[in-house]
Amino acid sequence: MPQPILLTERLLLVPLADSHFELEVELDSDPEVLRYLVGRARSRDEVTESHQRRMATSAKVDGLGYWMAFGTDGGQRGSTRPATEDEGEFIGLMMLPPAHGPDQPDDPTVAELGYRLVTKSWRQGLASEASRVLLRHAFETVGQDRVIAQTMAVNAGSRGVMEAVGLQYVRTYFPTWDDPLPGSDQGEVEYEITRKVWADRT
């Protein structure tokens, strides 16, 4: 099952493709977007590596992967440059790959929710809107058992999105960083929602 195009009231989510690379470069050139990830803008070479990893990860579990989000209402959010003639203003990168990382077991039934929006699209409820359709896709189409999300404990904005879409706090953990970011001493947090909880709420 390939990743589908997903539509919400205000967003069009298109599976990440090589044609979106320049938009990934644009997104990761803003240090504010990466404040709680690497704390700085990423170089073009770093974005190239990230793009290649994302494309490879998308091939691991049918239906999971990464989506580029575009506005559908003709508003002035995000970049002023549309990706293609039939896609609206660029909003950001939405993530639903298989859960991965050194602290995550290799379980194809667990996906990891994430979102990265251009700063002009912050505080408009768009990350929550995209996350809800991704959760529905994860549970009702792909058949995942669980979806998790992780962020720095001090990232109140991201935690607010997780809570708004029904994820529940699971734990705080303290990974070792070579170059820790401000606030890393407070740890990372993990949230989750199971298919049963999703079904009970819908």
C-alpha cells in the first residue's frame, strides 16, 4: 500500500518525493524551526542526508512515511513559493514513519508522529489538524497498534499538539548528547496513543 494523499479542511498532505527537496532545504534553513532538534539551521549537505534517510525509512512499512503539507485555501501561510502548479502554499513536513531510534524496539506496528512547520504557519492549529488525519490513517488504514511522539521536555508547543490530538504522557528520559541544547537537562518526553484508545474516542 503506497502512502496516500491526505486531505483536511485546510491542508493537502502529499507523500514526500525528491521533487520536494528544495522545500526541505527551505524549512531547515530556519534555526527557529530546528530550535528543539539541533538548535541551528542545517546545511544543504545535512538536508540531503536527512532526505535520503526519510525516503529509505518510508519504504520500510507500507503506508507509513513522510508528507509535505500545503495550504488548500489560498492563504498567505508559509513560503511564498508553491511547490508545483497544483499544490498550494508550503506549510511544513509531517512525519509518520515506523518508530526508530536507539531507545525504540524494531516493531513495525508502532509509528512515530512528528511535525515541522514553517514559522509563518505556527499557532494556527495546523500541526494538530495534520496530526489527526495522520493518526486516523495510522490506525484505520495501516492498522498500527500504537503511535508515539517524542520531544524535549521544554518544548511546550510540541507537547501541546500531542495532548490536543489525544496522546498521553508516558515517560521522561535522559539521553546523552555530544552537544546538548539549552533545556536538555530537563530531558526528553514520550507520549503515545494506542489503537484502542483512538477507537474509543472516535
